[in-house]
Amino acid sequence: MASTSDRKETRLVARTSAEIQEIIQRAADYSGATLSQFLIESAMEKAHSVIERTETLHLSMAGADALVAALENAPKANKKLLKAAQHYRDTVNVPNH
């Protein structure tokens, strides 16, 4: 486990109006947290929510069935797709497998 002296901490800074600060401070007081604790916890909750929404694919059962069917019965690659794949390999310098 890292000691306190081993941890690298950075500072987050945000400028806001006095009204917004008062509202956030009041909410922090109600929750029993310091202003910093409240801001970090709130920001982390929002960050996790945004990441989950962005990185998670949500499908209905019909959508999931259609995806599986498309993966299991993928059509053969046509000339246009092969040309696009070759262009991609050439562009990003990926070795041809």
C-alpha cells in the first residue's frame, strides 16, 4: 500500500459565481462533507455515469438477437470492403495478417 508521501495528488480549480458556491456549500453541509469532498464525490459520480453511458452498449432483446445473427451470418467481404481494409492497413501502418 502506498504511503501518503508516495501518492501524487493534483489540484482541481474551478471558478464560479458566489451564488453557485453558496448552493454547493449548502449541499456539502447538508451531506456532512467538506466542500472539497462534496465536489470530488459529485464529480466522480458524474464521471462514472458519463463513462458508463459512453462505453456500454445497451440493446433490446431484438437488437441483441439481430447483432448475434449478423455476427454469426456475416456476408463475405466484397471488393469495396477489401479495398477499405487495405486502405486502413496502409494508413495506420498495421501489418497484414
